[in-house]
Amino acid sequence: MYNYSINLSYREKDDTTYRKELLDCFHMNEYNDDIVKNIGKLYSTIKDEIEDIIAAIKPHHPLTPFNGVEDSDCFMFLFAWEYFFELHEFLVELHKKSKLIGEKKTILLNKINAKNK
């Protein structure tokens, strides 16, 4: 479902690299509606592990003032250029059940909180 072996390099390159690496992480060759479905499936498998991350995003999500926002929408927000790198690193460690899970989660949370101050 998700390719944890990708080494992201888009930050040193460009938006085209970001889009390609995002697709590569979901084993896709072109952007279509399947990416939304795949992100939703990934969210379903890890939602219990990221409640605090979702809680950090929710008050700052662009849709919150209007109709509120679903947790899955907050997760999708993490695939934006700004957060994707840290999210990916967290997902890799979560998948490996590594000792670095907490550290990578803290890095992602710090990025979210710093961006929303």
C-alpha cells in the first residue's frame, strides 16, 4: 500500500520531484482519485497512532471555521509539501516499529505547531 523504502529528496529539488515522490510512495504512476483512496486506507491503518498529530492540525485546518473538518482530512493535509517529509520519516519508523517513532512524531508535531503559531 505505502512504499516505506523511498528516500525523499524533493526539498533539494523541485515541485515535480515532490509530485513524483508522492506518487512513488503510493506505487502510482499518475495522479488520479486513487491517491485519495490510498491515503484514506493508510489513515485507517494508523489512525490510533496519530491522534495527537491530528489534534494539532485540526484547529488550524482551512476548513475548520466553516463546517469543521474530519480527522481523515487532517491526515491528508500532512501530504502537503511542508509536512510530507516529516510525515514520511515518521511513517517509516512506525512501519519498522522502531525506537525512533517518538522522536519522529515529535519532529512532525513541532513542525505543525511552529507553522501554526
